[in-house]
Amino acid sequence: QVQLVESGGDLVQPGGSLRLSCAASGFAFSRFTMNWYRQAPGKERELVATITSVGGTTTYADSVKGRFTISRDNAKNTVYLQMNSLKPEDTAVYYCNADFLELIKYWGKGTLVTVSS
């Protein structure tokens, strides 16, 4: 019943932009902290961005700060990741994650972003 479905991954050129979406269902979305993670081939999964439930405070990895923006629309049960000035090193599978007090965690299946000329 619980679902997190990512979309928006694509092949883009360096310097381009892309917006990822994650549609959530089957749980109390507004009470969960939402995160975007990414995993490149041969690398560990890393946290890219976080947005809290109450207050909507955002946090970013240093590698994407100033280029990426996380946002959420609780009325639509959707979290977004706007990615600008993309670099080849941003190439990865991007995963949506929902977290409640670190006690309950849900994961999407991921969407592939490839940055290449």
C-alpha cells in the first residue's frame, strides 16, 4: 500500500537542469521528513537533500548546495528536487526516502539521472 514513485530522471547535458518528483501514497506524508539520496556506480548511497515536516527546514550536501533545491507540496503528497547547473558527477540513481523519527523508513525504487555530452 505504501508507495514512493520517483519520476523525471533523464539524460541531460552538463549545465542543464532537471526536476525530479516523488509521489507518495499510503501513509501520513505531512508528518514525515523527506529526503533525496543518490547512488552512483561503485559508490555508497549518499544523502543529497532533506526537508523536514513541521517548518519545512532544508539541508543539502555540500556537493549540491547552491545548485539543487528540495521542496514539498503536502496537498499533493509530493516532494521535488530541482537540479540546476548539472555536472557529470551528478550522474546517479536518485532515490526518494520518507522518514518518521528514524523509526519508520520508506524508499522509492529510484530514477536515473545521466549528465553527459
